[in-house]
Amino acid sequence: MSGTEKLNWENFWSRNRNIKDVYPTSRCLIDNLKSVTDLKYKKVLEVGAGSGRDSINIRIWGGDIYVLDYAKSSLKTIKEILNEEELYIKLIMGDALSLPFEDSSFDIVFHQGLLEHFKNPEKILKENVRVLKEGGFLLVDVPQRFHLYTVLKHILIFFRKWFAGWETEYSVRELEKLLKNEGLKIVSIYGDWMNPSLFYRIVREIFLKFGIKLPLYPGGIRFIRRTRKKIKDKIKNNRLSFYTFNNIGVIGKK
């Protein structure tokens, strides 16, 4: 990442905004990690942690957590959440392209919303695999290519209005190939739709600019919510659904 992009992230995490107003990642990440390995007593590294909420959830499940980010404001945000939750994880300022750890140090390495910010993702993945123990797991979670979110994002990137600067996205096939090229065996793939919808999130951001705070999640009708959930649960493992998700993840084993 360039110095400008680093400044973008420093500014993003240092905004005077309650972290609870920033949407967390999907539960899919934790649920799928738990489906392939027990988290208790595992030594876990999150790279490019952002708010660190995924790592905090893994800590609750008994993992020994290390969190790395190169933005001071990100680590400060995580520390504030940890103080509130009365939890402890190890916070490290460092570069994802040159991890400050010895080879074969971790049982699990993961990142969400990181890989898409690098034009040479192989460099990140090689470092991930280097610090992973034999038999360990690497989870990579990224934006899915074939989505309206992608179109809107690239329009904003073109006009230099995207908060994160340059960014790309992946299809599930591309992501699987990247991990296989690093010698990993694919053990799980997953994805999830945006909840709440992209439309609601855009409307909410517009209202916030005028000082009006809508709920993080709209209420809706309970029957409709339950019906939609049942339909989604039924079709989410269909391979075609991976081309409709907002985010996708792949877990590889070393």
C-alpha cells in the first residue's frame, strides 16, 4: 500500500464515530472456521485487523490471539473495545508484506477485507503461509466480484471518492486458485449476502450526513424475515449462489 492509502485508513479509524455504528463482518467467518477446527487454545493471527471484532470473537472461544495492523488508529480502536469487554489480545503494529514472526508460528491465520487492497496478492499469501504451522489453516475473506456493490465501488474509485483508495474483488474460483498456488488444500468455501441490503446502507449513510441516525438494522416484518432466512439457508451452499454473495471466503490447509 502507498503512504496515501495508509493515511486513508488512519483517517477512517480515527473518525469520531462509535464503532457500534460500523457494520461488523458476517458470522460466516467464525462459523466456517469453527467447522474445520477447534478454536480453543489455538494460536491465531489476524492480519489487517481493522476493528478486530472477529479476533475478539475468537478470543471468546478460547483462542490465543495476535492482531496485526499498520494503522495506529486501528489498534487504538481495538484497544478501546478490549477495555470495554475486559479482554486481552496481543496488538502488534506491522506490515502484512513482512510479518514480524518466525516461520510456522500460528495454527490459524486469517484476514477479512485485506487482500483486495493489494495489487500483488501473492506476496500477502506467501507471508501468511510462511508463518502458518504444518496442518494449520488460512482463511481469506474478500468482496465477491459479481455484485452491484462492485459496480458502485468502481464508479467511486474512478472519481477518487472511494474511502480506501484502490481496491479490487474476486470470484470464488479466483480465490481458490490463489490459495492452491501457495500449496494449500481447500477445505471450505463460504459466502454471505449483505445484511442489511446495500440500498438500506446507502440510505442510512445519507441520513447520517444530515444528523439523522437510522437503526443499524431495519425492523421489518418477522414472518418475511424468517421466510427469507429459510430460503437463503436452503440455497446458500449452491455453487451458483457464490456469484450473488457480497463477500466470499476460502479456507486452505497447509
